Amino acid sequence: MDRVGNARRLRQEQTGAERKLWSILRGWKLDGFKFRRQMPIDRYFADFACVEAKLVIELDGGQHAERVAYDAARTEVLEGCGWTVRRFWNAAVLTETTAVVDAILRELRLARP
């Protein structure tokens, strides 16, 4: 499958946490920053990316506890491309939404010139 098709499939198969966070991030709602979903960067797809702030938001489910080395390598590649990567557990997005959004806002405001 090509990159566009893969990104489309990932957008259609999003988790509940991704759906919830996207409803907050989409349409310049978060302090005027624009986010994209499943944006290709290098050989990976970022769950959410803000080009203006060079910020990637990754949401991790329980399977990521077993993929620590993979996630670390992925973060290293994305950071090597000039992006800041912030990871949140799906459970935090679902149960501590305000804290997650506040953390994202802090990162965005640090990046804004």
C-alpha cells in the first residue's frame, strides 16, 4: 500500500483516544495551531503533527509497553528530522484530557516565535 493509502487507513482506524484528541486539535482549535493526523515523516506516520511548531504528538496504548526499543528508535528518527516528540498514554487522553491538552499547549507556546 502506498503512503497516502496507508495514512488514510490509519485515519479511518483511529483509537478512541485518537478520536478524542483529534476533536480537540482539529481546525486550529488549540490556540490557533493547525495539526495533521497520520502525517508521514521519514519512514513513520506521526499520530498528530503541528508543522508550525515542529511538534509530534504520539499516543501509546498498552502494546507500547512491550515496544519500548521500537518507540525509542522511532522518536530518535523523528527528532533527527527536527521534530519534538511528546508521547501520552491513551488512558491519560481519555481520563486526564485537560492535563494532556495543557502539556501540549505548553509545548506549542514554547515553539511559537
